[in-house]
Amino acid sequence: MASERDLSWRIEGTDGRDVVVKISNAGEPEGVVDMQVKALNHIFERDPSLPVPRVVPSLAGAPYEWIEDERGCRHMIRVLTFLPGKIMEQVEEAFSAATRFNIGAMVGRLAYALRDFFHPYAGSNVHLWDISRALALRPQIAKISDLGLRQLCEEIFERAERFTLPQLLKTRRQVVHQDSHGGNILVDPNDSTSPVGIIDFGDMGYNPIVADIVTACETFSKSDDDPIAYLCDVASGFDSTYPLEENEIDLIFDAMLLRLALATVIVEAREATIESGIPHIENAGQYPRMMELLSRQGRPEAVRRLRQACRFPVYHPSGNGSEPLANDYDLVRHERDAHLGPIWHFYKQPLHITRARGAWMYAAGGTAYLDVYNNVPQIGHCHPHVARAIYRQASALNTNTRYMCDTAVEYAARLTADLPDHLDTCIFVNSGSEANDLAMQIAMSLSGHDGGLIIDQAYHGCTELTTTLSNESWRHLPAGEHPRQIETLMAPDMYRGLFANDPQAAANYAADADRAIAALRARGHRPAAFMVDTALCSSGVLRAPDDYFNLVARTVRSAGGFVIADEVQAGCGRMGTFWGFRANGLSDDNVDFVTMGKPVGNGHPLGVVILGSALMKRFLNGTYPLLFSTFGGNTVACAAGMAVLDVIEREDLIERGAATGDYLRRELGRLAQRHPIIGDVRGLGMMTGVELVTDRFTKEPAARQTDQLVEALLARNILTGKGTPNTLKLRPPLIWSRKEADMFVTAFDDSLSGLQ
């Protein structure tokens, strides 16, 4: 049988079980053979069905023996089982996407089986085809006769020294086969898409697992002209059995070029020196051809397609020294408008955000933006503990609450653990809008009323029902076009409101509830509920006077209505306590429903309605006996919610966030001494409002300047938003430290100084 270094024979067994006898080259170190046989035994223990040769022990029970030739040279001899099948590179039909995927999957299984194998010789198996030692062949490039090919190899080797090899050192390394090209892969004679064996373990060594992928990609058909397709097929197959990591997927292109350049140099050098005794490499012309094609296709295109094939996000992998991926901003925007419609964007020039981590968001070109706006990733973008919880639960089970699953029950118990007895039951939905909608439906059903009370400029969601509860969208319409069953209460504004300087402000503002209830009654409606975001976020992050919320709650309840504490923005530690309504002075005994969304899953769709079990039973026994949401309370969403609670507790984020928020407001207060446009700084925890005015005496809103500031901060890589036309709404993640607060204050100071 053909072999580069050993002598091999196939021996036909009388029982039909053929074997392969291998006699090693006299110069072969014993460690190489010892590593091979021990690796094969290890693979059999880890994955018995993986089609690799099995070691046939000698009569003495040894995996190999020693013999001498006629010259007295000692050789190792060993016997392996023979694997039937056809050599993949000799089967024309095997050059298909399905075959490549299946080969990748089998090579991934092999690498996974070897992940916990080690041998003392693993780092000493020196051979020409080891990409980690490629630079040793650099002097041989001069033997390449073709000038263009020689220059391309020089470029690839130069990049390998500068980038590829140093980056590969940062990826996972282990003992790998690293010789699974088409000459060592067997396919089923009756189905060329099915690989049935991997042979030749002589090139094994300690290397990045990427080395296995690129070797399996190198058998390139003469009729193909898309090398990236080969990389994508093999990589996605490998990823299906041995999941790749992000830095690995981004280096496959570079490692492939290095492997092809290495092979090209070896072939050209051998031909130039006419070495004797070395077997001819079949189809050697595939190496330079594939290398030139792949080089022309380029790294950006390869990384993009590889990421898509393995379902990694496609973005600029910043911080690794590589060039940005190709990104045509106008094309992306056009495609977005074409397929999603002309939906609203942040900023005059919409951002193309492709990744985020912690307190930062990253644009397609790699620009980092400090996030001071998004209140969904409460514990930081893409927190690894939450991401792992989602992955692990999704890998085990994702189903609904019709089944008896522990995750939802455990999460509900944990979420309500510190709430009073009358708030002990959870209904899980998919968003804050759904939670508010359902809470209002329940309130209407149980009260028999159809009216609602909200604070002026409130926002509670985007369903038909919650839109009526959000006068942010209809407050500027003529009064006749307002929803007849909704009344808005005067916002308890202690900066510019009617009772801002009144010692009886709480009572005076709360008295507006009596007026609102009377107005509803005059139109034939009664209040089912008072829905309130106690952070008053959409009203400008107002600080209501002490006891205001309790006074309104008692008035509403005496009129037969319920109180719904909308915690979508105020909850999960945002206000310096876990429950925002407590931070803002609304007593537990005045709350009938609590709703949650946005940060409760840190970005994973999850919404919650919390109410009493008695109310729940009344509701289910009444109009809605079959209350159910297909995805509400699914095990993955609940796992995300549990992980969020883990992080909040483990990292002490509520206390940390409260301290950082206080520090931020103090620093903003210092800025106000130098910038008279800052009229008021207010808030709690990590929720801050900065109201801007053109005149501190008249408190004229600085709406135009507020818009300018949002854009000026964006130009300084800071993301902010508005609560009202002249109020900046600052809602950074709870993981902020003084470092991030100082960065924002400095950028804000510079932006204020540049206002015109």
C-alpha cells in the first residue's frame, strides 16, 4: 500500500477480516508510533463507532514489536484493522457539498474524541506538513520558478509570521490528526457522500484544532473555482460535532492559505531538487490553484461566509489585528428598508451595530460606542453567564408551561421570594407590552370596569390596548380623538410642574386622580386600573414627591380599580433596589399587579405578570379559563431570567449600580455649575434624567440643543436618548464603574462646550 514513510501491506484474512501490517521507517522515533497506537485506543474508548483503525495486539499483547532487517536496522512492526471503502480523492462524485460537510463532521468527532488525550511525544512529532512549523520552510520559497506564485507564497508566509501563527496560539490546541485530506478519507462505494473511515495517523501532533479543518478542505476539484465553499462545508460539518469558537472561525481562511502555501513550497522544492525515494504527490497542482483562487476571493468574503455557514454573527472581529469585513453601508440600509420597511432609526445617520459586550456596542467598522441608553441589557450586553444558560437550556429542552418543567416553577418562586403574600403568582409572556396588556385585561375582567388611568406622557407598550395606555403617542391629538376610556393624570413634576415648590405637592398632584375618575364617570367609564411606571421614565425621569403614588393608589382602589406597577423600566435593580416601585415610594400593600419585561431576560424575550393566587383563580374561573402563551414561560426564557438573577446577586450589581449612579449625578451636578443649560439632574440608581433649558429662570425647554447634544455625543462614541424633547434619559447597565461614568461626563462636558 502507498505510504510516504512506512512500508504497508494489506493482508487478506481467511475469515474475511483483513488487516494492515505496517513496518516503520528505521528513522521513525518510537514515540511517534507509541502515540499513534495509544491515540487509537483512546479514540475507541471515547467514540467506539468512529471509523478509525483498531490496534491488533501482538501475541505477547503489545501494540507493536521490534524486528531487524538484513542490515541489522531495527524497525517497529504493528498490525491494524483494515477499513473498507474508496479513497475520497479518487472518487469524482465525492467532490460534493454533502460529502465535505460529512467529512467535516467526522473529523470533528475525531478531534472531540482526542480532546482529553495527550502523549509526551505530541509536541515532538516534527514533519514538513505541520503548519505551526511552516516558517522553517521559508528559505525553500526561492525554489519556486513562477514569479507570481513565489511572491504570493512570500506574502502568505510574511502574514503567517506577523498575524496567523500568533493568533493561532490563542486558539484551542490539543492532539490533532492534521492529515485528513482526501487521500486519507474513505467513502462508501455505494454512497460517495458518506465517509466511512479516516486513516494514517502518522502526522498527529499538538496543534490548533483549526489544523484539522484546513487539512480536510485541501482536496480541491479541478472543476471547482470556489474554495470558500469548501471551507464553509467542512467547517460547518466540524462545528456540528465539535463546536468552534469565534477566534477559530475567523482564522480558518488564514490557516488554509498557510497550509496551501506550505504544500506548494514542499511540492515545488521537491521538484526542483528531484529528490529520490519520495513518492509523487497526486494532483499537486491543486495547491497553487486553490491558493490563488482563495487569495483572490479575500479574507473579508471568506470570514463573512464562514460565519454565516456556522451561524456566527457577521461583524468586524475587532481587536485581533485583522482588516475590517467589507461593509457597504448604503447597501445594508437599502436592504433593510426593502425587507423590513422604513422603520424608525436612532440618530440622523443610523448606526450599523454588529456586536456588543458589557457596556459597549460595536459598529460594523469596529468603532466602539459606550452605551448609556439601552435599558434592556441591564447586567451588560451579552453577559457570558446568561449566554451560557440560554445555550445549555436550549440544548436540553425548550418547551411551554403546559408541561411540568422545573425551570419555570423555580424561576417564579425566586422572582417573588421577597414580595408580599398577595404577589405570589407569575404569568410568563414574551415582552413588557404583553405583560402590561395582560395585566390590564385581568384588571378589566375582575373589576368589571373598562377605564384606565395613566400619568401624562406615559408609555406602556405597543399592543392595541397598551397603546391606548400610552398617551405619548396621542397626547398631541385633538381631545376628541383621545381614547374615551383613558384619563391622564398631571405628571408630578417637581422641577417645572404646577406644584413644584408647594409643600403640599404630593396631595395636590394626587388630587388630580379624583378629577380623572370623575371625568371617566362622566363619559360612562370607571377605572379598571391605574398603570404606572414609578420611574416616570417617559415623562422625563421625574422624581415624584413623597407619598404621591400611595395617595393616587388609595384613590383608585377606593373607586374599584387596581394598581399595576409597570416595572419594565424601573425593575431588576435599575432604581437602586430590585423593585423600582419600592424605591419610588409605592407601598407593597398598594400594588395589585407587577409587570416586567426588557431587562428581566437581559435581551432574551421574556415578560412577567405578578399577581396574587386568589386573583389568578378568579380570573381563570371567569372569562379566561384557558389562559396560555405558546412561548411565554418557555424553559429557555426562564433559564435566561434565572441567570440574570444570578448575576445581579453574585456581582452585587444593585448596590454597585446605586453607588455609581449617585457618583454620576454628583459629577453632572458639578457640570451644571459651569453649563447653565443644565436645568435639573435627577434620578435614582442607574436611571438619570438631565433636563436642559435655555434659561434657568424661565425654564424654557432647550429642545433644539438637546437634539444637538444627542448627535454630538454620538460623534464622541456615546449612545444616549431622550425622555422628553429636552430631557436626556441615561440608563447605562448596572455593571458601570466610575471609569465609564467619567468617560461619559467628559464627553458630555465637551459636547456642551461645543453647543451653538
